[in-house]
Amino acid sequence: MDSFLEEVNQQIDGVPLQRCFHCRKCTAGCPLASAMDLKPNELIKRIQRGQRREVLGSAAIWLCASCETCTTRCPNQVDIARMMDALRQMALAAGGAAREKNIQAFHSAFLGSIRKSGRINETAMMVSYKLQSKDYFSDMVMGLGMFAKGKLSPFAPKTKNLAAVRRIFEQTKPAGR
């Protein structure tokens, strides 16, 4: 790969990041921008400059909620939410760790739930997250209240074509895993 920019563009497989002219609409609409060390438009600028270590080591890629507000607001249709997903996967593949406490555990539990059943099973995902983060009791009262009100189900939602979901995970698995 010639450059970090080309590598990221290949991962997002859409509108190239060169189309970004830094209007900052993505950052203005981001509900988590105030908590990020690098705002979405700053991440793109650093990618364009080839600053791999700074980008993959940033807290911002882990704080992104993938709400797609940034992507919707972009006048050039750059898929910033997909870029954030790609950057998280690149950071993991490079052996990087999230600076934000337990975000990597949540990311792993989230993807594990989808990989297993094709959909999010909140109960199983939270059990996996709690075991990985070793944060067993911090929100137990809230969780029990959600169960009591029927907001959490012990049963996983069904996916019609689980084989297709598993094929997606297999096809997108990084080399060597």
C-alpha cells in the first residue's frame, strides 16, 4: 500500500476521503465531538497527511457512536461512519488498544453478539461485556429494572439468514485471524 490515505480509502470502499474539503459539517453535527480528542474533520485531515499513528491511537475512533449524523451532513457524501469502523478494525489489526476504558471490551462484545446470532442480543452482549471489562456490578440495579419492565429479553431475536451474516464476517476477517 502506497499511503495510509489509500489504505483507508480501500477499507471504506466508497467516496474517497480526498473529496473532503473540511467544511466541518460532520463535526458540527456529531453528538460526541466534544468528548473526542480529534474531531471527525481533524481525523480526515490527519489521514490525508498520512499520520497513521496519531489516527489509530486516537480516542475518537473508539468514541464514535456510528449514528451516521456526520455521513448524512457531508456535502460530498464521504462515509465518515464507515471510516470510523474501518479505523477501529485497522487499530485492532495493528495491535492497538483503545485509550478509553472498556471501549474495546464493548466493541468486542457488540461484534460477538452479531457474529453469533446475526442481531444484537442485549442481554448476551452485556454479559460478555461485563465478563471482559470485569465491571460486574456498576449498573446491576438499572439492568434488573430493565428486566422487570420488559425492556430486556433473555431470548435472542431471530435472523432469517444467519449463514449470510457468518459469511460476511468470514469474508471481512483480517488476514491471519
